[in-house]
Amino acid sequence: MKIINATLRKTSGLHTVSWEGERISDIRVQAGRVSAEPGDIDAQSQLLIAPLVEPHIHLDATLTAGEPEWNMSGTLFEGIERWAQRKETITHEDTKLRAHTTIRMLAEHGIQHVRTHVDITDPTLGALKSMIEVREEARGLIDLQIVAFPQEGIESYAGGRELMERAVELGVDVVGGIPHFENTREQGVSSILFLMDLAERSGCLVDVHCDETDDPNSRFLEVLAEQARVRGMGSRVTASHTTAMGSYDNAYCFKLFRLLKLSGINFISCPTESIHLQGRFDSYPKRRGVTRVAELDRAGMNVCFGQDSIKDPWYPLGNGNILRVLDAGLHICHMMGFEDLARSLDLVTDNSARALNLGDRYGIAVGRPANLVLLDADSDYEAVRRQAKARVSIRGGKVLMTRVPERVEFMGL
């Protein structure tokens, strides 16, 4: 099969992309517009991209907002309290049903790669066992990476270390942490050393909820980055949130950026959730509570956007559309210059794929998987301006989803 008359990112002219079986077999520039043959998909000059990527979400908690109570303060910490209540009622089937429902929402928007954090501060590891089943069952729609996420801490939660080790034995892809939530700074540092040792032994990737607070004295990022640097693990390590960086003074950040660049670690920002949860202890002026996305990006470090939550105790909204998050993130992070807009899809495609360590399993190139998404737009700029919908989604060389564009008629005009 092939797609004709396609616009590819960062290239000129129209292209034909062909595939045999599950792999891309040919990419060629057209001399001009060509006519469709039976079985062809005509892109009609629209933008053909590698699939959108969701690098940070909590599938085990989605669709639970208000159960049993709403997070009335809107704070991160009340969210954790509300989730602790909900955890007492979760079942195997409940977790799987909500995860599958959310995955279909993501796939509807052209997302085919997802990293989910799963709370493992539960002696039964019930949610994790459910999500391991979901990973296999949803393979036709998405590739799912699972993070062992210690929501209530590694050192501060009874048996936290043992639960992390059991999660690795069960087959998680990524080990996580939450050092700023540990009871003391010493425990926060110890938790990072433990999880990095565990990742090094097991071969897992690392993704840490790091300094998700407005506290300018929360500086576990430097610990994580230094550990990644000395172990040579930077490309396998991600720091998520790092919202305290929005409160660091510039003198400290200048020094920190040198270490961050040397470490080679990745960054994930969840701008809609961060701007909702952070700044809650401020009157006015209120901080945005988002990490320095533009500065990290312009310093040559890998940074991307994630949705984090969909209708859960931390964030009551969300619909699976990561271009909505991209739109908000560009506003929040002061990235509205045309150069930023013209390559904005990097923040939800290539950069995210790099954070997930997808390598040659991602991208439009001969020999790579025929995983493709046709957007109802002809450029990055138009895609983000209009929050363009996925018109066609192709996975493993097969059409996964098609969408008929909306038709609007003004009556009597």
C-alpha cells in the first residue's frame, strides 16, 4: 500500500510513502501531484507524520475524578489523599476497563506510543498486574511502556523497596520515583540512589517525578542528573515535571544547566496539569508552576509534553488530545514565536520518542515500522493553530482508524 500527495515534516514538495507488510519500503519525492490508484490513500497535501506520542500519563487513575470525593483544593497533595481513598476500592476489572477506555481515546487522536505510570505502593500490586495485561491486550492500538511509580514514596512507604523490586520482576519497562514526597531530603536522595541501582541491574529505563513542587529548595534534579552522568545512563533517564525549576533563581539555574547538559537526561513537562496544581500556595503574584521548557529546549536538551491525567484526582479535565496540551504548553511556556510554532510538533512526536528510547522503532524512514498518522493540516503551524484531528492512523501497515472531517453549513447565508 502507499500514501500519495503527502507533505512530510521539514521537507519540501509532495511525497509518496509505500510499505510492504509492516515496514516502510520506499519514500520518494513526487514531481507533482499524482492520481490515486486502487488501494492508495490520497493525503491531499496534508501532513503525514510518525504517530503522536503520550510520554506521561497515569492510566491506572484515569476516569476516577470525584470517586469518592473531589479534590476541592486543587493541590497535588490533596490529589494524593483522594487517590489513596480510591485505591481502597479498585478492582482488577475496574482498572483494566478504565485503562482500555482511555487508550481508545488516545488512539482516536493519533497516539500510538504511550508511557504510563502505575502506582505500586500497594502490597498486592493489583493495579500493576492489571496494567501488564492491558499492555498485551492493547498491542493492536498502542505500544505501552509501564513505569513502576511509588506514589507514596520508596523510603517513606513501608516495604517500598521490596515493592519496586517485585514490580521489576513482574516485567515493568521503567522504574520511577518521587523524591520530593519522601519524608526527608536524606530519604529523597536515598530513593534516587536505590532506583538508579535497580535500573542499572535490571536494564530498565528511568522516569522520576522530580521536584513537582513550587519549593525552590527542592533540588533532587541535580542528584538525578549527576547519577545519570556518572553512570553513563543519560539517554535512558527522564526527569518528569521538575516544576521547582520555575522557582529556582537564575544563578543556581545557570550552574544546574551545565550539569543537565552533561548528563544527557530527558525532560517531560505536563503544562496543563502543572499550571493547575502549582502556585496553590501563592496569593499574588502567582507562579505558573511549570519547568523552564523553552530554556531547556533552546539549550539543546530533549524536552517534550505529556498529558499526565485524564479526569482523575489531580486533574478533572482531559480528552486524550495531546495537541490540546501542546497548544496550552506553547502559551504557558512563552513559545509563541514563529520558529517555535513551525517545529512545535517535535514536542509531542520526535522529542517524546527520544525520551521513550524508541530508537529505530519510530519515524518515517525506509525499514522502520509503517506506523503513520495523517493530520488534517498541511504544516506544524496549522496543526497546532487548529488542533488538527488525525484523519487516518496506520499501524503496522494496516489502517487503524479513519475520520471523516467535520462539515459545517451556515443556513440561509
